[in-house]
Amino acid sequence: MTIHWIGTPPPSPLPAAPRLTSRAGPGTVARVVSTRSGQRAPAAPADGIPWIWCCAGVPSAAASREAASRGAYDVISLRDAAGRARLSRRLQELAVARAAPAEEAGFVGRSPAARRLLREIEQAARTSQPVLLTGETGTGKDLAARLLHARSARAKGAFVPINCAAIPNDLMEGELFGYAKGAFSGAVREYAGRVAAAEGGTVFLDEIDDTPHPLQVKLLRVLEDRVVSRLGESVWRKVDFRLVAATNRNLRDLVAAGQFGADLYERLAVVAIELPPLRERIEDLPALLDHFVALFYAEEPGAAARGGVRSTTAEALSAMAAYPWPGNIRELRNVVFAALVAKRGGDELLLSDLPSRVLRGDRRPEELATASGITRRMESGEFNLRREVEALERAALAEALSRSGGSAARAARLLGEVGRGEARDPGGTVRAMMRRLGFRGP
């Protein structure tokens, strides 16, 4: 096995010493980050290779926890033979061959973040424990749930997706668990419910945070005892299904606010998988572009017959790579489809085919004025102070207008001195800003 060793020289000899290299290459199974001090955890490598933190001294408890939170497989002191033996065991564990996650139809990505997501899906698919999928809007939670089902022992059973936000609260219990004939006005027949329809398969509850509290209590009972009771009945029926839930909100915050049941959250989060946003797997952008272009022409054969896009110019690709994609992969798909619908001709996707927000590089408000974000954009050569100031103005104005319900006067007071909130006509400055920045409303 080959180990990439970084930092202070390794102690000699190491028990069952692996082959050490000064740089990662093909066949590298692990990385050891070695430091003299154990008071500060090192930064995690970005390429997805498993890593171990080793110290010449004794690492502090706080630094050890920080390293583990950054993905370190273990934290080891090398000051004595016991530590060196422990390192040898950990390296042998990491050297166990692990097959690369198989490609899956519909899933596009070879970045470290994408490969890590596939590995986590494969691990979760081995069991029937509940899985909680979290991540921003548009990151592909529906696709991840379908992959979980397809790779599990329940693949031959039904996959039943349910959007909790699309079902009125007073109808949700009957929709999920069924109802007896005459259970309520309009129940003219017996209905087994969607959970029963997933017998032997998987139920996918999207936007689980939208379930009312009484239903959360019943859902917890279903997960604990594997039984359901239809509306209008006092009989409990055995069910066999696997539950996958998804949300784009922080359920811990909702639990703290009393808006989501703590017991249900703990039961759902037995296995938790966080889907990475597109900006954290931007290396996948070219492959995703090719995928969505091909998908568009598959859905629109008439457009393909007239000739179609086969590549993207370097300038257009650079603009898309610099854009933060707040809507993630779903937004990318919509941008590609809109560009192809309006495409005048030619076989390349051009800068002029992209929407103005992508060309401006509009950023998420929380990314605009952070030191790390400015450093990253300067290092990549994409920093432009004039655009940064305009983006910050645009984000602040949008937030102020949203909070004020579109009132320019109230937005001016929220903006403070720049908005001239105490002026005789406080809305005048805001309306001027709106015209200058191209705002039509909140």
C-alpha cells in the first residue's frame, strides 16, 4: 500500500511499514498529516483521500475533536511504540480494498464530493434504517432517494414519493395511512394509503418539515412498531417499508423552536446524508452541462433535427463556474434548457446565451463580504471590486425590500445611512437605487 506522508518525518521503524510517498498518486490509499504540535488540527485534504493526523506530542482533546469533524480517520500520538502500532493498524484498515461506487443512470459527477455522496448512499442502502437527506434546494434529494431504493434489497418493491408540502394538513394522515369507508364525509370507499402501497419497498417523504405535529407523533409510532392504523379504524396493521425523508431546512433549529418533534428527528436521522451544493462540486459542471444538453435534445427531438449545441465556449464555462448557483443543479438544468430554447443557431453555448444573473455572477448574501470568499475569488483571479460592491448593494436592497413588503420608505430605514432613511423623502434614494440596479420590485 502507498501512503502519502505530509509534515514532520515519520518515526523509524514503523510496524508493518507501508511504502511512503511525498505526493499522492494512483494507488494512494491514505494520507498521514504529521505535525510536531497537537494543539491545532490541520486542514483537511480536499481530494477525498482518507487521512490520519499524527503528532510528535499528545494532541489536545479539542484539537482531536476538530480533526475528526474535518474528516480525520483517527488522531494518533507517535511518541511511543503503542502509537506507532496504532498507526499501523489504521493504515491496514484503510488499505482494505473498497470498490469505487458504481455509476448510476441519472447521477452525474466524478468530483470528490460526488463520489463521497455515492459512497454514503451505498452504505445506507445496505440496511433498512430510516435515512434523512438534507441539503439546499435543487441538490438532487429526490434522485438520491431513488438511488437508495434502487441499490437496496428493496429494489423490487415500490418506490412511493410523497411531497408533504403538496398535501393539505387535514388530508395528510388519511393519504399516508389510509381510511375506512365512512371515516369522514366523502370517504365512500376504503383506502389503504400510500404507506401500505410501499409494502416491501420505500416511502420517500419530501419536505418532511411540513408535516403537522399530530402526524409526526403517529409517524414515530409507525417507525417504532411497524404498524399503521387507518382513519376510522381501531385496528393496527403490520407494514414493511423503508422510510427516506428529505428537507432543505435545519431540523435541529425547528426542534429547538418547538416546530418539529425531537423524538421523530432522532429516529429519522439514524442515517443522515447531506447533499453537497453545486458550488462545492463545481468540477462536475462540464459533465452536468453535457448531460443536460443531451437531455434537452432527447426531450425535444425537433430541436435536435435542426442542429444543436455540441460544446460550451471557455468564456461561458468560466462564467458559469464563477456563479454560486443558489438553486443548485435544478437551476443549472433550467438555465441550460432556457438557453437552448432561445438559441439562434450554432453548435456552441455562448456567453450571450446565458441569463444576466449568471453573467453578473450574483452571489449568495452570506458569501458577499466574507474574508474567505474574497480570498478565494482573488486567488482564482475573478475578483472585481466594482462588481463586488454592486452585488452587495443588490443583496442588501433585495433583503430590505423583501422585509418591507416592497415599501421604498421602510426599506430606506432598514438600509440606514446609505438609504438616507431619515431624509424628507426616504424612499427617493431607494427608488433611485432600484432604477440603477435594474430592480422592478421586491
